[in-house]
Amino acid sequence: MLAHLLGYKRGAGRVGTIAFLPYLSIAALAPNGAALASVVGSVVITELISRREPLKVLFNVSQHLLAVALAIVVYLECGGQPLIDNRLNIVAFVAMFATYMTTNRAVVSGVLSIVNRTAFRREFYVASRNTLINDILAFPLVLIFAVMYARLGYMWSALLALPMVGVRQLYKTVFDLERINEELLQLMVAAIEARDPYTSGHSQRVARYSRAIARLVGLGARKVDQVGTAALLHDVGKIHEEFAPILRKAGRLTDAEFEIMQSHSAKGAALVGKVTHFAELVPMVRGHHEKWSGQGYPDCLAGQDIPLGARIIAIADTIDAMTTVRPYRPARSLEAVRDEIASMAGVQFDPNLCRDLLADAKWAEMQLEVEIAAREFPADASVDHREGSGHRHSSEFRAT
């Protein structure tokens, strides 16, 4: 119960907990119905103390019950015996620990994927990427707690309360840092969009579309996340002061102004490169205006020489440009967008990506992503930007 009460906030109404420490110890000490009953009782009491909504209480009880039950089944199947009366079976203990952590994370990821309408594997990756090391470090504490209780009794095992608090702080610190990083990214994007209201929600929508495309063409969860982050930052170069008057200009750009605008991808890559953690994102940010034909900018890369992430962002960027309302035209239909992408395959866009994405089943998923993004990150169509004001997407101004 103490472990449950030591929960920590993870944002968006979510709470992290280190309750797995005593739960797994109990499961190893007495892998039977009594262990399950004690877990359920502990969760119910702490949930009632916290005054959570009945639906959340039901979910949390079910989640822990399922995870512990499966962990016990695996423990017994691997030859584990109650530690109260038997020697430790380390293989069974490791299997039990892995089963609990995987089940618990999978259940939460499944719910989040439904609520957020995102891919399960991405939610599972995000939930696991920064905590795997913590899980490994926490494993010995679970083991020691169970063994000490079995051999020395509960008085000696109570000495592990302090290390348990330390583990809680370790998990909390990881999630705090992850949240801070995400908030800083959003702050950077907000700063860009404050200069140019035309792009209200643009970066978030392009990030969502880029993740969706990366997932639909079969990239792994880590790569999907990288492409999405690069897409979120793809216009960060526009934060430089020299772009401000151009972004606010009404009317078509001069050649000199357009040349300045073309430098935003290189300047953005330079900014992103200052963050060591984002080193792998730099080529994607720099290359998102390159064209398959080699006539893009800033490096005139062609074909497979263009980073895959940049090729994906280029398509996502165009989808957003065409599906967003402009003062001088309504949003294009998704069928028109599909036709445009198909016509530019092999000229501006990677033809293999286009062929994969435009298949009926995958394009249907992409349509859903556009509908969701339009609700979550609505564009501001009231801004009086004229044709060509710094946003010459290929779909509208092919000469660029």
C-alpha cells in the first residue's frame, strides 16, 4: 500500500507507481489466490483513498490483477515454488518479473492507443524507451525484498522502504525529464507559430502525418518516433529574426526573399544539431525540401540520397498544405491530395513511399489521421496571407 501511495504524476491525469516491487515479492512468496487477493485489496484501498473515479478504479484493479495473475502463471510454469518454503528459482523469478512489466505496459499502451488513436507499438515504445534501465535496476530490489521476507521476516524486509523510495524517485526523475523535453519542443514550435499565424498547428499536424506515414510504410517504433520529432521541428529555422518580416508579408515574395526563405531548412538543422540528443534528426530537418529529382534545396540531393525521414516529412508537409484552408482558396479534398501526390511521385516524392502510402487501405488510415489532426490542431484561416507569402509548397507552386 505504501508503494501505491508513493505514486508520482506522469501528466495528462496519469500516475506512475512502484507498486510492482511488493506485488512481485508477494507473488513469489505465495504464488496463489491469496497473493491476488492481497494485491486487489491493496489497489482498491489506495484508489479509494485517492478518490479516483470508479472507472479508473476498475481499470487499475483489473490491470494489476491481470499482470500479477499472468506473472504467477509464468512463475509456476517455469518451475518456481513459494519462497516461504523453498529455494529461489532465479529463472522463474526473472520470467515472472518480465511478464508483469510487459503485461502492465501492454495494457496501458493499448488503452492509450485507443484513446489517442495512435499505433499500439508506438505507445509501447514510448512507455518503455526510458524505463528499461530503471526496470533492470529495480529487479534486484524485488528479489532482495522477497528473499529477506522469506528468510528473515517482515521486520528486516521493512528496511527496504528507503531503497524503495529511491527507486520511486528514479522513475519520477526519468518521466519528469521526458515531460520537460516534450514541453521544450512544444515551446519552440509555439515560438515559431507566434511569428507566423499562418502556420497555426502546422508543425503538430505534419508531425502526426509523418508518424502515420512512417508507421504505414513499416518503420520500427523508434524510427517512427524520430521522424515525428524531426517533423515537429522541421520549420524551427524560421525562428531566426531575418524571417520575421517575410513571414508577415502580404503578397508574393521577391526572388531575394524566397532565397532567404529557402535557407530555413539549413538554419533549422543547425539549431537542432546543437542538441546532442537530436543528432539523428539533423539530416531529416535539413532535407525536408529536397526533391526526388534533385531540384530541391538546400543540397540538391536526389533519390535515395535524401534521408528517408526527410522524404516522409516532405509528403506530410504537402498533405497539410493542401488540406488546410487558405484565405485565397478552400482546403483541397483528400482525393485531390491523393492525385497530387501520385502525379509528383518520382519527381518530388519518393515513388516507393507514394506507391505504398496511396494503396487503398493505407490511404484510408491516412484520411483518418487528417480528420483527427484537423480537430486537435485546427488551422487559423483568418490570417490574411496572399498567394506565395513564404509558403510555396510543391502542390501549389511547382516552379519551386
